[in-house]
Amino acid sequence: MGPVRTATFLILEASQPGATGPEKNLLATLRFHDVDEVQLQDFNHNNSIVRFTVSELDRGQFMSGEALPPAMLVKIEHGFGLKAPFHCSRIEAVLAEWASPEPLGKPLP
């Protein structure tokens, strides 16, 4: 069992097909298992994610010739701020809930 990474994303309804208004924004929490090859770049106070993609990576074969389960390449592509590609073995959806219309987080003192 390798490192686990958990991330919560605010998914803006306005960015989805058929959007009707901002009252249906979603908070989605995902857990990534057996994380490796993490590259964190440009993390700052405003990390606007434009796209989140997952693709399979071939890992070769067992000595028997049977294919190894594929790894997953996760790419968090930025509009501004964080860029963070990494590999993992599986992704678990932990929670999905409607976001509060109030601003997220609290201002720093």
C-alpha cells in the first residue's frame, strides 16, 4: 500500500453542459491510492483548475505474460496556479455534495 492523496474540488455548474445557474455548484472529494511520480508546480493562493483528466498507463506484464493492471495518469491542468500530474493505482469517490453559496475557506489573519 502506497501513499494516499485526498483532494476536494469545487465544480462550478456554470462550467458544465446545460448549466442553469450558480446554485448547483458541487464539492467533490476524491481519494487517490498508491500515489507516485507527483509533480507539484506553481501552487499559490489561487489555484484555478481548467481540466482534470485521467488516462491509463500500460505497466507491462507479469513473468507469466499476463498484463499487469494499468496505472492511472492523473493530470490537473491549471488556468492559474497549481499544475500537478501524478500516477496512482485507483481513484475512490469519497463524497459529493452541493456547495454552500457562501465563500469557501476563511480569510487569513
